[in-house]
Amino acid sequence: MNIALIEPFYGGSHKQWVDGLMSNSQHRYSLLSLDAKNWKWRMYGGAISLAKEFEQLHEEIDLILASDMLDLALFMALCKNRASHCKTALYFHENQMTYPWTSLDKEKKTNRDRHYAFINYTSALCADKIFFNSAFHKTSFLQAAKDFLQVLPKPQELDSIDTIAAKSEVLYIGLDLPEIVRDHNESPPLKIAWNHRWEEDKNPGAFRDLLESLSDENFSFELILLGDRNECNPFLKEIEMDFASHIIYNAYASTKEDYYKQLSRADILPVTSHHDFFGISIVEAIQVGVHPLLPFDLSYPELIPEAIYPAVFYKDATDLKKRILEFTREKARQNAMKKHIEKFKWSNLIRKYDQTLLKIIR
């Protein structure tokens, strides 16, 4: 089967998913992509540029598979002659209905942000099939889309949400996870990691507060600070100044090999995020033997075997601090988590991907 894979934002987790799918699948792919920058313009106008590229393809395409950053309705309108026979599928890494906007974004203040959510809605409405990267994501999107329509003038077309739901399913993101043997000394001090983006939705302020609270207890710890820092985050700057003597690594790793090497040195990953559609950074930490501490929220219950929920999920900031102060490593618990996340490996997911995509055109 020939698939046109359309990615207007070819970077980060989007690129990771595209590259993994293309390198593992038995189907044939033609990748049409744009650089991962100016995300708002990618959603507004990316379909125009990518439609031109699609029209120039020599292959006969059976299926168009696009990410949520594409205005699929506009794309299909521009390619109506070439793509009229093609089935379409949309993969939601995130969505603009529920993605939290930063306090620095000017369009939030002027209430101009609804159009991005509407692009997600119309794209989902015209797609033949819709995939979400977690059950949490699917449920939250459908509810948010209904709430979105209810504030608009009539006719609100609320029954369109049922149409979208009927063609939606969960298809977990595939990951290439390394096999790394931990070789560091697991004696004190406890090594604490951060491996998320340094942005507001990951709540670095709460992480900073946690470190201050541990310091007030005279608790001995070391810090491994990873994660993309495209924005100059004030909390990262505060951590760098206030806990300089605790930091043993502080950089956005230049390669995946270096990233996993540094991450595998850590003992524990306290997560304070307000928002997450899947949690790639958490799965990566588990794979290299780092124990996560998570709020019982978002997609996180899907990442952890239910039998060890009590050892992973914390209630509040006080409980999180207590768990770190009393932390002990248990090999059986770690093995259970690693076994659970095997389902996210491309080697275990690709057959389902290939069969699911093939069903769309049949």
C-alpha cells in the first residue's frame, strides 16, 4: 500500500513518530513535511505548500495519513483532483482544544486562538479515520470538542461529535527504546532527573518548590537536568542558581545516545506536569531503570501496571516529598514497569499499525 505521510511540523515527537513508522512499516511511504517552526502558520498555511508537493508525487497514493497539525479539509480541497479517491487518516499527537497556552502568548489575550481548535475539529470531521496517542487524549478531545461547539451560535452541529467518536480509536505512539544496563553506583546521594520540556505545561515551578522543600530537610540529592529549553524558563534559571552544587548534568543532550546515558544515571523522576497527551519522557525513563513518581491524572495510568499504582502515584506535594525522602529501589517493581511499557515499542506495535492502516482502504 502506498501512503502519503503528511507532517507540517517535522520535529520533536512528531519527527520521532514519523521516522519510526517509516523505518518499521511494511507499507511504502511518501513523506511530505515542513520544518518544525512557526506552528501557528503551519496550521494556517501548511496545507497550501504540502498540497503542491502532493500534486507532484509520481506514486499512486492509496491513503493519506496526516498529523493533527494539518488543516486536512483545506488540503483535500486543494488536491481534489489528485486525492479524490484517497482515504484519509488523522493522527493526534496533541490538539488545540485542550493544549494549554502559555501566559506569554499574545493571541490568548486577544481571544484569537479558537481557530486552531476549529482546524482540529474540521480535520477530524472530514477524515475517514482518527487515531489518538492515548485513551486520555481521545476522551478529553471529544469532550472538549463538544464544549467548544456549545459556546458557538446555532446551529451547533453537536451530533458531529458522535460522528467523530465513531471513527476514532487509540493507537499508541511507537517508540524505539534502548537496552541500557545501569552501571552507576546506586548509593546516596539520590539522583533526581528532569527530562521534559522546560515549559509551563510541565510545571517546572512545582519542581523547583520540591527541590527547595527537600533542601529544607537537609536531604542529600543530585540533579540531572535534561529536556528541551527553547524558551528561557525562569524556573530553570532559579534552579541553576539555587542548586548549582547539586547539579551533575545540565543540558539538552545533543544525541539520543547521550540523552539515555545521562538519564540512566538517575534514580527517580518526580513529574509535576499539568498536561501530557501521552508521556514519552516517562516511558523513556522507565526503560532505562528510573523510577517515576506521577500525579494520578492525564494519560499516566495507561503507562503503569495497575498492581504497582501505590508505588508510583502520589496525592499531593507533601506526599511527593515524603516518597522521595523514603525512596527505596525495588528490582521487581522496576521490572514490572519495564515489561508493561514493552507494548509501546515499535517492534510490538508495528503489526497493529500496518493492519489498521490497511483496513482503512478496504
